Amino acid sequence: MATRTRLVLSIGLVTLSTAGCSTLTGADHTVDVNGQGYTSTEADALFDEYFAESEIFGTTPLDSGGFGDADRARLLLNAMVRSSSVRSILDQSGDDITDTDLDLYFSTLPSENPINELSEQMRELIAMTSVDVITSALARAELPDAKELEEKYLSAPVSTGLLCLRHILVETEQEANDIIDELRDGADFAELAAERSLEGSASITGGALTGTESECLPTAQYISGFDADFVAAAFAAPATTWSQPVETQFGWHVILNRPWSEVGNDVVASYESPNGPLFYVDAVLNSADVTIDSRYGRWDPPSGRIVPLG
């Protein structure tokens, strides 16, 4: 028998299952993203398999009450949420995932791989952790055009799946409030950042947080690589002005979403790049109506995952 390797379902990549993903018409659901998701019956079948296949997933069997470890359950649910977001995008274009898309993943699996022994429903969910599968499917979807992206950005920048920020870092809340007073009096944000921010590169960047080829960064990159308190504040920052003082482990920040006139071309170019579909998936997850069975928690956009209630 082939050696089994434990598989951890990705919470950072986009995922999709067709057999286990359906349009919801009532309240009997475990996951719902803009009307697409998993009914309780579909989700329960995936849970049963997930917790039973301990050698593959590193899980333990369900207890007598019918529930497994809550953290492990949320890991699987995260995959269902991302699956449902992709399904909702495809549905807007009257499309769906195809066998051709899925084969981009399945064709890479050796015949002895234990994933091949799982149900079709679970195999499809795992297959859709492949970026190649997702980009193949969403190449057929209608992504927002430049006008729509501008409208989204001016309403709530995170609804584009990108953030184009400047920030000023100081030691105390009072200093942050002083910065805000100066901004209200007409001071230039970039100039203040260059003069006053404790961030090492601010004197050059004016406090801008940029990529190597873009003035913007994907929200997924913020979630995976930035201080959680900073990310939560960045997600909530006003679209057209600066934030209130935000405390993180590094000090106090004032955050600014840069104006569309500065970064609009970069947002549009990002969507025209090969990664454009992935940015759109993040955009949906940042702003969609995501409903989760309250037994497991709630969807939290700034962390990109399901978190416990409370």
C-alpha cells in the first residue's frame, strides 16, 4: 500500500467543488456566499469523510455528538466558503466549473495517491486548491471593467481585492492625533509620512505600501503578511480620507487609502494580469454576503477565515 501523506486543506487559496456546491433557496445551509454554497446535507457528508480519513487529513473521528474538532471543521469550511465564492462568480456569467478545469489538477496526481480514493465531492474540493484550476475556470468569467473597478474602489477599496495605502507610524496615540489635526488643516499625507513616520523607508516612499510592480498590494498579501490589527484597520479605513489612530504591536498608525487618481491604473492593470481572477475572488470574499452556520462561527474578511462567534 502506498504511504499516505497527511493533507491540510488550504485556507489561503481559492477552492471549488461542483458536486458539493449548489444554489441555496432556503435556510437549510451551512455555507452561503451570494446565494451559492453548501446545504447542511452536503456539508455534513464532507465533514463525515474529512474526520473519518484521519490518515489523509490528520483529523480524529467524529465524537458521539456528531461534531469533530471545531478548528478542524472551520478549516474545511474555509475551503467551502472559497469554493462558493468562485461558484458565485461563474454563475454571474452563466458558467460553471468543467472537467477540463479539474483535470489540470487530477492529471498531476500519481495513480497511487490516496486522494484518488476519496469521494468525487471531496476530490473536487481539493482539486480547486490549485491556482491553475481556478484561473482556468475564471478565465471564462466576466471580471469588473475599469469603470466598475473605480466605483468599487471609491465605495470600499477592499471590494477590489486590492489595497493601495499610505500610513504614518508614530510612538503614541497623542502623536497620531496630532498627525490627524495637521491633516485636517491641509497638510500633505505623504510629506508628513516622510518627515514623521518611524517606518524606515517612509522618507523615500511617503508611507506608501507598494508591490515591486504595482502601487497596490493584494488583500490576501495583507492577511498573510501584516499585523492583524493593522489589517483589520486597513479593511475598515474610509475610502476617501484617513483612519482614526490604530494601535498595533509596532506603535500607532494613521492609514490612508490613496486616491483613485494615483492608483487607478494599477488597479486596472492588476485585473488585466494573469492573477486578475484571484484578485476578484478575494474581492468577493471581502465584501460579499457570507453566511455560515453559527455552530462554526462567522466569516471574518480581515483574517480571510471563519472565526468563532464572540
